[in-house]
Amino acid sequence: MARGGCKSVFLSVFDYKTEKYVIANNKKVGVLFRLFQLGVLVYIIGWVFLIKKGYQEREESIQSSVISKLKGINLINTTQNISRVWGPEDYVIPPQGEGVFFIVTNFIETPNQRLGYCAESTKVVDALCEDDGDCIEEAAVRASHGIMSGRCLNSTGTCEIYGWCPVEANHKSMDATLMGAVNFTVYIKNFIRFPHFNFSKSNVLDTKNETYLKSCFYDKIANPYCPIFRLGDIVAWSGNDFNRMAVKGGSIAIMIEWNCDLDKDICNPEYSFTRLDHSVNSITTGYNFRYAHYYNDEAGQTYRTLYKVCGIRFDIIVNGEAGKFNIIPTVVNIGSGLAVMGAGVFICDLVLLYMMKKSTLYRERKFESVMQYDSPKWNHTNKKNLAREVVLEMN
């Protein structure tokens, strides 16, 4: 008996087993099942493959290099009423633009500053005084322009300091100094590469026309492949007014998005623009910093011209991904869709087992007890009937 039992177990390994299906002639459940299958097919074909391109292998590790060049001339009057022409070498910081560059649109000039003693600015709150006791000698208070001498100057109501004098001019400009910056142009050259696909591209239109870059301006509809932008247009596309923004300055992001379909050889940049320095508190809005130019007079004494410059900072942000057909993601997505489609059977079984009036009858056909097979009443005819397909009438 032991040998016979082991032999039957061994031979059963080579048996083919198939499922037994119970057909329920219920139109409502049938419609529910077909609608579920249709929904899964629409999801797989429409969303996964057509929209998300699930048949492609994706790469998001984009390698990017950005080079920017600005052009434009502006004639301005300095604090000393001297006309001066400002070119890119004056208003672009740093001169060799990369992913981030700054354009001066407004400035306050304090010329001929020399080391000496003078009154502190009234804007420095900790330097306000009523007598010499309020000015601690050799102390440096917050936001001070120098070191206190220990004297209180009644003429200004501030402490005397030793530093670069006179201190910075204390006034706010209502208009931007470089209003001509609205027509300045920036040439953004962007090189990208997807190393996995060994694919490289540039945002500059591949053309043999040598005058193209000298005459084109970017326009989303009319000229989407021109890499030359007017500053006024960039600010307008970010939803701001250039004249107002130029007074205090600000920060704008120029975003370049690359979505490349290498199966169709489609890989073009898409530009978007947004302002980054928005804030509920208007005090924090704007962008400025200071720098100085140093000189020596005929006597060898050092003096300087101090500039407080406001302007627009541009951050060029490059993102992107590329896709190309690959059999592995295709098979994985098809398999996932078929697995989801199998959930329809589970849902319809729940409806028939627990939500229909004749659910008890369906459960008797769906689940059969093994105990009855050992009964003496179980005969050859019943065994044959068990192998047949059971049709359940539940209408």
C-alpha cells in the first residue's frame, strides 16, 4: 500500500489540472463584469500606453549645460549728473552668465567715499542718540556703516562713526534707473544629454541660416524654437509688470522642460516662467546687494564709489526625461493590466455570493464539500456529472 500510495503521488505530478467554471445566467452581473473589463481596457490602452507611454523605458537623469549671453545698451545719469552708457559688462553679474545671472535695473550711487569721521545714517536704529552716553566708543552696532567714535551729533541725532564717509544716500527711488532694460535680450543656450540612450540635443534651432539668431525673438506660438528672449517679455510671462519689478528687483525662474519621445524622434524644449520672490510680507520682496569700485587720487589716497544695486535675478532650471520602446516595461504593464482585469471576477463573485436573492443557491454550486465523495451513495454517474459544467439559472 505504501508503494502504491507513493507511486500515485509521484504520477499525480504529471497530471494537468484545470479550473471548473460555473456559468451564472444573470444579465446584471454579466453587464457589470463586461463594464469592468471595458474600463480596464480603456485604462491600459488609453492611459498606460497612449498617454503615459508605458511601452517605453524612461530616463530622467538628464545632463545639462547652460550658457547665457545678454545684450543691450542704456544711457543713464549718475548722482553727479554725468551721462554714462551702461552695457552688458556693467549691468550683468557675473559677466559670464551660466545657470544663474543678475541684471541691474536700479541703483543708488554714493560717490567719492573716503575713510574718515561722519554721522551715521538715521536708518540705523541702534545708532540714534541723545547724548554721548548712547554712543559706545569703538562699538559696531547692527547694520552700522562704521565704528562709533563715542560722540553724539546733535545735528543728525545719530552717533559719529569712523568709516567710509559720507555714508550711503538715504533715499528710495520711485523709478528704475535702467528703464531701458525692458528691451535687453538674453540668449540662452542649453545643451542636454541622456546618457542611457546616448542622445544629445541643443535648444538652438538646427539651421544653416546665419541671420536667424540675429533677427528672431522667442514666441511660444510664432517662434517656439528661438533661444533669444526679451527681458520685458520674460517678466510679463511670469505674470508681473516690468516697470514695478525693476524698482526693487526680484527673482524669476526660467524653466526648460525636455520631454523626448525617441521612438518618434521628437525632442523639443518647452519654456515656462515664474516669479520666485513673492511674499505676503512686501518688505521681503525684491533683490539687492552692494559693491564698490576703488580708486586712488593724485596724492595716493584711496577713495571709492559705492553702489547699492537692485535688479532681477534669473535662475535657469532644466528638467526632462526621455523614453524609448523596450519590451520589458511593455510586458510588465500588460501583465499588470491582466491582473487588474482578474479583480472583476472577484467583485462579481462577491455580488453573486452575498448580494443576490439566490446567493445560497450559487454558493452550493460554487463550493462543494469533499466529504460527500466518500459516501457509499457516490457512484460512477455522479462522478461523471461532477466533471461537467454546471449551468446556474438565477433569473
